[in-house]
Amino acid sequence: MNLSIYDILIIFVPLAFVLGISVYLKRYMHSVADFLAANRCAGRYLICTALAETGSSVMLLITALEVFSRTGFSLNFWNTSRDIIFFFIAIFGLVVYRFRETRALTFHQFFEMRYSRGLRVFASFLAVFSGILNFGVQPAVGARFFVYFCNLPNTVTIGSFSMPTFVIIMLVLMAISLYFALSGGQISVMITDCIEGVISGFFYIVVAIFIIGTISVTQMREALTSGAPGASFVDPFEISGRSDFNGIYILLSIGMSLYYYRGTAWQQGFAAAAKTAHEGRMAQILGNWRGYCYIAMSVLISIAAFTVLHHADFSKEQAMVQAGLDTIDYPQLRTQMSMPMALGAFLAPGVKGCLLAILLFGLLAAQGVQLHGHGSTILQDVIMPMRKKPFAPKEHVRWLRITVFCVAAFACTFSILFKPVDYLVMIVALIGAIYLGGIGFVVWGGLYWKRGTNAGAWTAMSIGAGLGVFFNIMQQFWKPLAKWAAGMAQPGGTIAEFFAANPEHCPLNGIHLSAITAAVAGSSYIIVSLITCRHPFNLEKMLHRGKYKLEEPNVVEKPVRKNWLTKLLNIDENFTRGDKAITIGVVGWTLGLNLLAVGILLWTLFVGRLSEDWWFNYAMITSVWISFVLAIFTTLWFTVGVWKDLRSLFRQLKLAKRVDTDDGTVMKDDADK
């Protein structure tokens, strides 16, 4: 093991503190609404910081490192268009605002309110099936990261019994996440994630300063401009030659992200936990600022690992990495672990502990959220709608905990058995398509289109699930399938030649197959809804608007003077002066960066191509230096905001009146059917 005593202290002292907080939080868990949605008492900074911490998981970092090892900075410029799209979606509060207005405790409770109980059960089953398969990939990936990063032995032997080291680490980490999810439900998951996020924010800065002070910009430049002609790691106009991460990948990933937006049920607890719909919307807007901390850290870590692997000055570290890679049997696993192993060989004592603490907290946060989300979905949206008699409150919470535990047990078992055959980003996309392939228009249409029907939703979800399962099986068993198909086809024919040319891997990757699934399923929702709609659905009643409006104690309506800017940004009476400043500031900053990108694109089209050195400088300024400065400011700002939100949350949870019937059950008059 290559950890010093400083690394161990940096990791375990904050972890012990967070565990102590989770024990304290058990006293606030008194009802089903507490377990599922923190009794709807969370503020914007609390939600935003906790959600951001789930984005710091080992799985996402390894995915980012894996993509960066193949593309460098070349995708960053094109990702700008995706950022601006989702920035404006957050500004307008699309999906999030209306979902909070339904007052649904879980994502699929909204499906029953909008469509039918049967669809709620079916969609929930697909969400759990797809979600836990996707989740099941992650524990082993995270555990293997710690094994190779810390240079731990591959196996642990006790007497005559031998076990892979990653299995032991995986079980320990899952047990900690399980405790967070079981002890206080959404209360403990959200608050511990938030505290971990605050601590990680300061650790980000330490890691960034070390990398900036240790690897020179010249070394970074030489490594990142060493790509072969036509396959630059910095020039975004040379991505067409890649087989996977090319222009088609960019277009499909943008389209799929828009289609799936907020369709994942495992974050439902955060959407339901907001004090008001406006607080949930502001949490999304603030997420743009909080993201700068992660961007600065993620990009700098990727650059550091890439430089260590590709620059001649780090030959000693490269030899250490190669020695470690030689012990790994699976080619795709070697690709995933090369960059993490480079970081383990490069970072100094203390800094290594900071990075491990960040990733440990991110892993625990992501696992806790997914355990809570998938477990609650099984009970709330699969089992409960089929029961004739509701659970008693204490019995209800007990069964919620049982389902969460079952999800953890399955994830650990699946993670041990699953073998990666593609890039992680492709694997995640294809497994997710089993549920998400049909979810896009079902969510968007359910909240915004009166003519969306139950028949249309059933059709979309069924087609999406069918294609998703088929494509996953096809990709996982491609080698025997290709061999069988080539033998069955006519010799010399087109089919035989196709399989003979692709004996090892399916020529379509996970993004391609996911896009096909979404296109077919989404189209079916629109077509079948138009055919079967007899009467428009009463959206006003489901959203509690107009004559159906409910009194919410946290909402203070004030008249707002409308001008072109407030209309454009959908600023309403709930915005304070500070909210307006934050929103307009985010808009101005994001538009500025994107207008710059548009200007560069026009220059390239009408004046001439820019050099690799120019693109390197552009990427460093926009993705590293600016993000790093903003990360320092944002960390301090959000730390103060989180402190205020935590005080408010504890005060409200202490005084809140629990209602036993607020358990996610949809009464007959909750929506028009």
C-alpha cells in the first residue's frame, strides 16, 4: 500500500465525523415523508451541494478519465452546446418545477396521477430493473479504483481461503452507504452528502494547487499536442476520425441527455425534498456555479494522469503503471485503470489522501442516493400500488429499509459477476436505455401535453424496454451470436460478410443503440397518444393551479414588475432580489462563454483553422484557470449557504407536524383519469 499516515488521517477523520452526524440525524426520522423526502424542508444550497457530491463519484471520474484518455480536450468545445441547452432548461425550471407542483413523493407516483396505476407499477419495475443493473456495475468499478490507486494486492489470503481485495473493499463501502440510507432515509442521505460536499470542496482546491505547482504547462502542452495527424487531443475539428467519440457521438449524447432530462428516478428524493417548487428551481440554477468546482478538479486530474502517461519526464511512473496493468486480465479493465494508476504513482502524500477522500465521499454519496432511490421505488411504486391495505407508518418505514437492503445485496452480487465489454459511458447508456428509452416523452408529455395518453405511455415504455433488453443481450453475447449468425447465413452473402467483419464486438456502440431505442419509443408515444386521446387531461388539477391551488406556508407571493429580461428568464413573484442577481449572473456568464465559442466556430469556417497551441491555450483558460478561480469563490459562498439551510432544516423538522396519510398513496381524486 502506498498511503502515508497523513493520507489515512485525511480520509478517516472526516469520514468518522460524517458517520457521527448520521447517528445524530436518526432522531429526526419520524414518518414516511421524512424517509422519502425529508418532509419537504430542504433549502436550495443543501439540495444543490448534496446533488453535486453524487457527481464526484469514482464511477463518473473513471468514466471521465477513460474518455479523456482517448479524446483529450477535443470534445470540450462541442460539449459547450449541451451545456447551454441544459443551462436554460435549469433557468426555466423545466420538469423540476412542475414535478414539485404535483407534490408527488416519488417520481412514479406522478405517473399514477397522470396516467394510471398500472403504468406506475410497470415503469417502476423497469426503473428498478434497469437502475439496479446500472448501479450493479458501479461498486466493483469503485472498489477496483481504490485497489489500483493505492497499489493494494489483488487478493487477500487468510489461511487456505483467498478473496479478491476489491470484493472486501466493495462490501465495506456498501455497508457504510447502506447505513446512511437506512438510518434516516432522505434526511441522512441528503445531509451527509451535503457535508461531504462541503469538505470535498476544500480538498478540490488542495489537489488542484498541487497539480498546478508540480506539472508545468509546458509538459501538459507537449503531452496533449502529441496526437497523431488527424487525431488531435486538443483540436475539436479532428474528432471525425475516431470510431467512438466523434461527431455522431456528440450529437447523439446531446439529444439523449435532453430526452432523458430528469427522467432518472434515483434523484427523486432531492426533487421532492425542496421546501417549495421555487427552491427546487433555484437549486438547479445554483448547480451551474457548484459545477465549476468539479470541472476544475476533474479536468486537472485528467490532464495530470494523461501527462504522466504520455510525457517522457515521467518514465518512472509509466513503468510502475505498466507493471500494474500487466496483472489485469481484461483489456477493457486495463483501459479503465491506466489513468487511475498513473495518479496513484504521481500524487504526493497528503494530496493523495485529499483525492481519495473526495472520491470516497463521492462514492458513498452516489451509492447512498441510489440505494435510497431504487429501494423506495420498489416499495412505493411496485408493491404499494398492488396492496389493498396501506402499511401502518412504522411498518411502512421498516419495509422501505428492507427493500433498500435488498438493492445493496443485489448490486454487490451483480458487480462481482459483470465483466465490462465496452467503454463505461457506453455501458451505462445502454443499460439505462431499458428504462430511459421510453421515459423521455412520457415525462415531458405528462407534464406539458394535455393530449398525452395512458395508451401512448404504455406503448413507449414497452417498446423501450423490449429494445433495451434485446440490445443489451446482443452486445454482451456478441461473440457467440456473431459466430452462430455467420454459420447460419448464406456463405459469401451480405449478412455473413457483416458478421465475419465484426466477430469480436458489435459495430454499433451503446450510444448508437440507445438512440435507436429512444427514437422508436418516443415516436410511438406521440403517434398512439394522438390516435387514442378522447379528452384533454386536466393538468391544472394535477399541478394544483388555479382553483385547485393549495396553500403552502413557505411561499410568499410578491408582485413582480415584468420586463423583457424577466419574461425571458421566467422570473416570477417568488424571486427575491438576490435570486434575480444569481440568475442573471449565471445567464450572463454562460452566454458569454457560448458567444465566444460561436465566434471561434465562425472564424474557423470563414477565416481559417486555428493551431493546436491555440486550442490548448483556449481549453486551459476556459476549463482550468477560470473554473479554478470560480471554484474558490463558490466553495466559500456555498459553505455559508449550506450552514444556513442546515439550521433551517433542523428547525423545521423539529416543529413539523407529521401526517400519516402523506405516504405516497394516490387517492382516487388526486387526478383525472
